[in-house]
Amino acid sequence: MSDETIKPELSVIMCTYSPRPDLLFRSLRAVAAQTLDSSRYELIVVDNNSNPPLDKARLERLCGRAVNLVVEMRQGLTFGRVCGFETARADRICFIDDDNELNPGYLETVLAIAAEEPELGVFGGICHGVFEKRVGWLQSAFLPHLGVRDIGMMERTGEGDKWGEHEPIGAGIVVRKECGQVYCDFVNNAEAAAGLGRSGKHLLSGEDSLLSRISYLLGFKVAYRPDLQLRHHITSPRLKLKYLKRLMDGHGRSYVNLERIMGREVMPVPMKGARRTLFENFRFKRKQSGFRHAYLDIFWGQGFQDQSRTPAGGGDSLIEFFEKRKHTYPTD
């Protein structure tokens, strides 16, 4: 029986767009160095319109194993993940970025957690930052928003309908196939879903939280499991304040988009008095958390304000969408 006919236990999916070759090499070699036998997982690389396009033979030389290279023409990480879900053959899917290095036992630990805790729909772990240049005093406050996350060795488990430390980030996130099915259906049929996730120069986010919300609707838990650890290489341009300001602006906009997707009303911030509101929020945050966190919150607030004044798109919310189709999905 050929490898193509044997269903893998895990699908590892890398969504990439014009990756930096040295970081891509590190990421692929880390997958190849896993303690989990290579016959138990498949590796899928989703090329989201890279220039030049990725070459399958070169990818396989870099990581020393078979690679399923697929192309997603719709720009953006949200659509890249849809392509990955639709290509995956396993019941558990692990997403990595093209600048991530998994610890050698990462995939083996994923399968152990999935076997021991079948009630989990989405889970992830610790993401250590590896920096090309020294991180300044001000920039360090932005690191959690760059996907650097280590909140300790205590496990966290919770409901996916709530923001919290139990909710995993995108790097190394593990998702049940059932959650992926709903995600694909919603993204492919709801215009609002395109307002989440990176797309070219737009630093939007929120697609990871969308997966957690879907997990909740299906009756599963979400979790932070610190035994899962990886390294995230952060390049010098991403530590520049200009980039970080755009990043926080995108997070503020994405918050509005996700709330609307969930069917929650976001009151538009009127133009008159908007600057005063930002200043008052800055003063309050500075007293609570210090200057650095108050400073980055200005740019989050600006994105929130601007997006709140953008008319919400039509169509069903995620909950309305799910209610109409829930009889077609397996629920807990």
C-alpha cells in the first residue's frame, strides 16, 4: 500500500507568501527533525501567490521528505488556511508559519494531547521569540502581538467563545478537522470572513480566534498546553516602530470585524471627540500598565475607531450561519 493511500494521523500545514529562503529552510528542517515517524504525518505547503512561485522539488530537498505543494490564488492567510484544511487528510491539523521552528517532539506531543483530551477542538502552546536585532524597551511591549507567547507552565483550558489565556495563537495551532470544515464553509460563503487574517500589506488578524469560536459552537474546548513549544524568528523590519504601529492598528480593526462576525454590535466612534477619547484612554492605561502599554494601545484604539465607522457588511453572522447548517456538522 502506497503512502498516498494511508490516512496520516496528523496533517502539518505551512501557509506561506514569498518566504525568506533561510527562514523557510529552518522551518522545513525542523519538521523533518521531528521525533514522530514521518509515516504518521503529511506535510502540506500552501503557496499563496509567492513571487517567484515555490518549487516542489526544492522544498523536498530542503526537508528530506515528501511535500504536498498546493497553490491558493485568493490572497490572504484566511484563504491559505482554507486551502490547507481542504487538502488535509488527517483528523488533526497543525498549522505552522514559514518562520517557525518546532521543537523536535512537537508533533509527537500533539498526537499525545489529542488522544488524551478528545474534548479539545483547538489547542496550542509556547512560542519563543528569536530576534535578528536587539529588542528595545518600547518594542518589547509589542512582542505578544507579534506572536511571542510564554505565559508559564500551567495548563489553561476554557471555552472558545471568550478571550483569554486559554485561547491559542496561530503559530503551531492544532485544530480538529470538524472545526476546519465549519471554518471553510463560513469563509467560502460569508463575505465578512475575508476581513480577518493577513493579506499582503494589511496587518489584520483574528482568524485564530475565529477557529476558537467555531470550536465552542461544536461543543469543544480550547487550550494552552505548555509542553508544545516552538521558536518564532522575527526579522528586523518587524521590530521597527512603523511596522508595530500598523500591526496594532490592524489588531484594533480585526477586533471590530470579529465582533461583527459573531453578531455583536460595535457602536461607531464619532469623529467628534475621537482624539480626546484616545488621549483619555492613554492616560488611564498609563496609570494601570505604564507608558509602553498605553503607547501601543493608542494605535489599537485608532484602528478600532476607524473600523467602527466603516459600515458592517451584510450577510449572516457566524452563529446565524451555523444555526442554519448545524444539522450537517458533527457536534459534541
